[in-house]
Amino acid sequence: MSKRPRLYIFFGLIASGKSTLAEAWAKAISAKYYNSDRVRKELAGLATNAPQQESFASGIYSTAFSQKTYDALLDLAAAELGHNRSVILDGSYQAEKERSRLLLLAQAHKAIPTFILCRCPEEIMKERMALRAQDPQAVSDGRWEIYVQQKSRFEAPDELPANAIITIDTNSPVTTLLSQLSDMLETSHP
């Protein structure tokens, strides 16, 4: 009998450290990694580091385009799980309905869903956004005013079973976070 694949979902608010940790985790376990910001810009025919300064919920960040982005992420994950391979998704997944779709996908592929909610203090998030604004290679367009809007719309992941979610404070070096995540998965999500 083959080992069940895992569907890892790194989620949370803008600048919560989810992308840094998700990408590092993907490298650590040699799994495919799909980032919502990259997929969104690829769908729009843009370079991944092309800045988009649209206001909240407009342009490529409109509800319709966001749905298209999250549909594409679901398809990418399904392709990996269909080959019995673990996969990592990285996005805000701020709505219960989006997270529920991922639970159904995992169930359909007999995969183990593991949601990793990334959090850190707001002052750290603000610092990260300021640094990112100076980086010409940055993929994310998250800004403080977008964060404030996103925070007000974020639905707490209360629907997720306790054995499917881990909450991690990302205010540590990535090597420390990888070790913490590995330990958490071994002890509470084997």
C-alpha cells in the first residue's frame, strides 16, 4: 500500500510569513509549491514581479479574478495529488468556502489535508511590507491598506478539524520555523 500524499495549505494574512515558510517547506520535503500571487500574475499574463497597485478587490484582485486564481490552484494541487504526490499551496485562503474546497479535494484524492495558519505581530507584518515595497523582485502586492481590508474579511478557520490545522508564529528565522513545523507535524499530525 502506498503512502498517502499530503495537501499542505499555508494560509493567513498579508505578510504573515506564509510564502517564505511554504517555499522553504517545499524545498525541505521536495514537493511542488504553488503561490497564489505567482499563479494570479501568470493567469493575467504578467511577470511575477510586475507591481500591481490596484485598490482592494479590483483588477487582478477582483472577486472574479481571485476565484479564477484559487480555481487554478485547486487544479494544480489536484494534478499532483492525482499522481500520489504531496503538494504545497500558499495563499490567504481567508474564506471558509475556499478551505472547504481544499478539504473536499484532499478527501477525493485520499490525501491528508494540513492547514498551516501563519501569524505574527502586526508591527512585524508592517516591517515586512515596507521591505517588500523596496524589493524589485517581490511577487506580492500586499500593502498596509490592503492588509486592513483583508483582516476585516478574514474568516476564522473554526470549521477545520483540530487534526488538520497547525498555527505557527512566524516571528523566527526560517530554519527555526522549519524545525518547529516538523516537530508539530510529527507530534500532532502524524
